[in-house]
Amino acid sequence: MTTMELVGVERDAEGFLKDPQQWNEEVAAEIAREAGIEELTPRHWQVVRLMREAYLATGESPSIRTLGKASGVPIKELYELFPKGPAKLAAKIGGIPKPRGCI
Amino acid sequence: MTTIDYDLEPRAVPATGEKPKTIEKVSIIISKGSLEGVYPGLIMANGARMEGIEANVFCTFFGLEAITKKRQDRIKVATVGNPGMHMPTLLGALPGMSWVATKMMARKMEKLDFPPVSEFVEMIADSGAGIYACKASVDMFGLTQEDFVPQVSGVITVGEFYEQAAGGEIVFT
């Protein structure tokens, strides 16, 4: 079922946005809900925005190590905020492609 | 920068057309104490957690180097008996050769965002993975819990390892 916020938003089989430009905060909140995060707290946003900004600036989604260092959110907390894989989930919520780094 | 268009579709699709089951849990054994022996296991454990897969790391024999306080950041590349190094055995055996090769590799790895072993082990523990030392090896080398970094959750027997690994895949490196 597609909710209102996601109408017209193109996504791949795993749910990542095909076009980062189709992203907005409502889309983010809806993808987060799909992943079981009922509400995006300021701490979630800090991570999601950093991921998105890094991708838009460099063309690559940051790895978990870079994410931990650059966001100022410790790795432990990243996994509490995004239990099913922080970098992957934050990228999905941030409307950018899945990170392909191995570290 | 050139981008390569990867085809990530699974190759082996069962005849029924059902989607293959996903991996939910892995237990990774690290048994070697060289740089090329330690990193693959750490990368696999960290990679599993990044995908939301439950992970445990079990260090045995020389793999204990990866979690031993005094040793973990002094782990070196094997320059002898390692054909992948493309270095003649006698040359590889020269004093300092392993040190030089390790320095070169460490520089390359840092560029690719590989953390040093100590930081990597910490990252993996922080991601919620369990890190264990093998009791038989610990006894053999005369080590105690004190010799290990604080991220080590315990010294366990092979039987306890199998209990921990229940319901998941076991990867031996």
C-alpha cells in the first residue's frame, strides 16, 4: 500500500529513492515509519541530513565509520537509532542510494 | 570518476521462483594473526551489522592477536609464504620487510577508510556484536581476560560458541 506522501515517488525494489530530488521531509517520515521508526527525533534528523548532504556533495553515501565521525553520533547510538543498519536505513530515509562501502 | 553499473540481482534463483531466504545471523571465526588473516573477518562482522544481520566474532589461536591489548595494533602482513605479495621468499624474509609492507598497506587502507584493528574491534562491539576469545587457545597461550581489550564479552568454550552460533551461519577465516 502506498500512502499519500509516497504517491509519485519512484523507488527501487529495496525501497531506496530512484531520484534524490523527489525527497522531502514527509517522504522521509513515511519511509521511517515503514522501517518501524514511528517518529524521527532530532537525533535521527542529524544523521539523515548528514548522510544526504554528504551524498549530494560527493556523490557517494558515507560509510558507517565516516558517518559516526562526521555526525558526532557514536556508533552505539547509531545502531540504537537505526536498528536494521544505520548507514543503509539513514540513506533510505534521506532519499539517497544505498551505501556501497564495505566498512 | 567513472561509475560502474553493477548488476546485483542474485544469480541462483530457485526453480519455484521463491525469493532466497536472507541471512539473519553470522558467527565469524578469526583464526589467523596476520593482517590479511584478521581484516577479512572484521570486515565481514562489521558488514553484517551494517546490513542489520546479527553477528558474533570468535577469536581462536593466532586470531587472538586481534583482541589482545598489546598486540592488536602491531599485526603485520605476512611477507613470506604469501604468493599474493609477489615477493620472492628470501626477499620477504629480510629484517624489516614485513614492517615496510605493513606500513604501505596501512596507508592504502586508511585512504579507503579501513580503521586500525583496535578501532575496528571497538566499532564492531559498539554495533552490538559479541566478541569472544576461545578458551582452549587462551589456556594454551597462558593468557587471561586481563590481556584482552574491554570489548571482549568473554572467554568461551567451543561448546558455548556453538550455542551462541545456533540458528545462524558460521564463517571460518
